[in-house]
Amino acid sequence: MVPKMPDSYLTAGCFCLYSPDREERNGYGRKQMQLKEEKMKIEKKVLNDALRILGKMVCQTSPVEVFRGVRFVGTPGDVLAVVTDGVEQVSLRIDAEVEGVVDFLVEYRMLREMVRTARGGKIELEGRKVEYPAQEAVPVDATVAELPVEFTDLLASAAPIINRNEPRAVLQGVNLSKDGITVTDGKQLLNLPCSLTLKESITIPFPLALLAARLHDAGTLATWTNGNSQLFQIKIGDFTWSGKAPSGNYPNWKQVIPTGNALDYSITFHEPVQVIDFLKTVPDHEPYHGIELNVTPDGVSVIPTDYPDMHLETTVDHIGALPRAVLVLNKYILLRMLQQGYTKFGAHSDGRIPVVAEGGYGRYLAMPIHILPKHQPQKEEKKMETTENKVVESNDPVPAASPLEELCCNVEELRSKLKHLLDESGLLIRKVKEVTLLQKQKEREFIQTRRRLERIKMAM
């Protein structure tokens, strides 16, 4: 008796006997076709330059394969190298030799090893096609703004101010608006004018890959919304970066900029290089790294608050009122201001208003530091004056610190300690995650190796 056969095995006027072995062999053949490796040739220098940029986004410890690798996709003359972390995606058009359509993935670690060990000028890459997450296309109604040639240079000037360990994700990014590029870490703020025709501001994540690309071309910025998410795409030459804006609202930075007559005096440095060289010799001292700028009739005395034996006398132009309080700034903020060309400082004589530095490309704001003495002066002992028939006691009045200033100092020290603990806890959390991911990866490799050994034993 002929066994009943599935309809899928009946063809036009003929049939074939159903065979489970044949079905298994056909399925194995189809899988082998899916896993067929594709090849591509690329110059060693071109690949190395591409990995320098793409490596800023690759997650080498991720358990997800596509997050650890680089995807090569395209046709002859138009090949893209693509990386993603699941939220952002960077693609770079590269020069490579391919035959037909290619679409395969190679782990970043393997690519770095190939570049390191390759002896010839060209490297042949092999990989296999994987299911890659789709990237949302720019909609027709998206807002598109032109980016000037100096856009990446402005980002490079603003990047050192950003605190990448800041708990608030929105402060780890760069705010783009019609008023230009703005960054802040809560203690300092930099606004660089840049003509962007945006309907509303958008905060992009820290542009690590874009800074590594070192581009000096004009480009475009496209922004749009999808539900509650604000998306963007930056395209400059062969470089394309797309992703989602960090959650949260960027602080209203305009309200902290002093207006009107809020600043009643200014000082302009004539020899900023001399001050820069001096600041580089000042040792660090946590948590403030304070530098006093004492206005004198001859100029300004630059004195580290924690090392009063060190000082520098420099000439300045002083305009306006005489300061009633000594202006104290963070050493690294002051150093960065002078290095970027900000030599004119506007301040208030009471030292309670942000300092506005000018002379560079934009406006650089910094909060002055208020440091109180750690030990209050003790009252002098009563002095006794003995005369013929009387004893005279005298107490010299000793100025005491204001309770409000003591409170502010204690609050500032507490904030500094809490921030330090938060940074340490964040570092420990990242280390734990890395160890966990590495352990999971080793477990998967162990399971895969065991399965291979079992298949080999079955084949023997």
C-alpha cells in the first residue's frame, strides 16, 4: 500500500514518494544556503579609518550579535558600513570591491584583529547575513535644517563641558536650537551661535562617533516625532547618524544669563598664555580646585585657594566697580575659558551671579565658588590688666561667619560627597553589567561548543 502523501508533494501529472530523510536533507540545504558566506575586499587603511569611527558605537560586550558587529551592505560602488546599539545607528560609505549585492556582518573584534595582523594592502572580509534591526526612514514632513561647515568644530569646542557621568541623561547631550549649540553640566554653560532653522529645540546624545569622524563639510539635520519620541538624523558627506533624543526637558538656560546691569565690573586679560601656563602648574585639590582672582591697582593676583604660597601677578583692564568679594573660579573651568579665547570676564562685585566670559566664539558662563574657612577663629582669651585697686577685663570682638554662609557651605560639601558616591555607584553598576554580560557570553560559547562536540560524535 502506498502511504498517503502530503499535497505539497503532488505536482503536475506526477508525484514523488515522501521521504523524511529527503525532507531533512532539503531543510539542511536551505539552511546552508541561508548561511552562505559573502566576501568583500577593502583597503587596510580604509577599513582602519572606518573602524576608528564605527568603534565609538559598537558594544563589544553585548550579548546581541548585531550590537557587537559591523554590517557591510550595498552594491558595487556603493557600500555602507553600519553599526548600531539598538537606539542609535551610524553608517559610513566606504570604498570596497564587491561582486553583486552584499549584506553580511563581521564582529568588530575580528575586524580589529584583521587590521592588526594583515600584511598586504588589501583585506578580504567574509561574513554571513543576519537579521538586522530596521531603521526608521526620514518622513516627508520632517524639519530639515542646514548644518554649516564649522558644525563639527563647534561640537568639539562644546564637548569638554559635558559630564558624561551626569545622572540626568538629557544633560549628557547637546542642545540644538535656533539660538545655536548649548551644553551645560550645572556648574558651567556654553552657548555657541549657529544658524539652525529649527521649529523647536532638540537634544542629541553625546556625538562621540561624529567627533571621531573629524568632518569639515556642510550637512543636514532632520528632526521629527514618532509618538512621544523625538528622532533625528544628521548627514554630513558619507557619514550618517540617526537616533532618538534623550528623555527629559533640557533646562531653560536663558534664564541664568545675567541681563541689564547685573554685572557691574569686568576684567580683560592681556597675557592669557602666562595665566594658562601658571594654572597648569597648580596641583589638584578636591573638591573645588579654587583659583582666586584678586583685583589690585596693578592688575590681578591669581592665587590658588588651597596653595596660597603660589601666586601670579598679571596685567588686566579693569572697568567698573571694585569687587567686594574675591572672585573664585574652578581651575579647570578658568583654564578652558582662557584656552578657548575667552579673555574678558564680566562679574558682579558681590560674587553671587554667574560670570560671563567673552572674547571667544560664544558666551561662556560659570558659577563662582564660595569657600568658607574650615575652622572658625576661636575667641581670644580674656586679657587681665591689674592696676592698683582694680582689675580690667577686655574682650576683642571677633567677626563670626554668617549662619547662612555656613549652611551654604555645608550643603555644597554634602552635594559634592553625594555626587562622588553617585559616580562611584554608577561605575560599580557598569562593572557588574559588564561582568554579567561576559559571563553570559562564556556560557553561550560553552553550550555552542558542547553542541558541536555532540554533533561530531553523532557523525562519527
